[in-house]
Amino acid sequence: VQLQASGGGLVQPGGSLSLSCAASRRISSIRDMGWYRQAPGKQREMVARITNRGSTTYADSVANRFTISRDVVKNTAYLQMHNLKSEDTAVYYCNLLMMSGVHYWGQGTQVTVSS
């Protein structure tokens, strides 16, 4: 399984960006999909996750600013990011967790928040 992430870029503080993550093929045993990020010199952290039933989890730092959604038919997860802050600058990775416990990772997309 390959995950293709897209949508990163440069945005000013307070701006918005949307990320998408598409699986290369239809997958029947997905437990959940999510987004993680890693800033320079920091550990990778969970940003948001969505289960196959639509339940969502957010990091406290992005709650009420980011929204994760998922198109089950397209096996695609989306992350809408609003009111972006400089501390949101990081490489964002999409993640797929299978029912078996196996994780798949996308290649990462850079998000830079700067004036």
C-alpha cells in the first residue's frame, strides 16, 4: 500500500491549508487514518486521527482549528487547517493503521507558516 500526500505549502499566519492523503488501492481492513507531523528537532506527534466509523481525535494544540475527514470510497483522508500558526510548521505525514496493527506512512508534505 502506498499513501500519496499532497497539499502542503507556504501560508501566512492565520491562513488555511488543506492536505489530502490517498491510498494507492482500495483497502478493506482499515482501522483508521490520520495525520502526524514532525518539526525540526522535535519528535513526530499525532495531529488528528479518524476511525473507520468516523470518530475523530485531535491533538490539543490543533483542536478547534483543524478538521480531519475521510472518504471511505476513495480511501482518502483530508486535513483542513485553519488559523495556522508558526508552531504548525512541520512535515506532515499521513498514516494508515490496519486492523492487523500494521502501519503505513506517506512520504510527508511540508507545511510552512510564515509571514
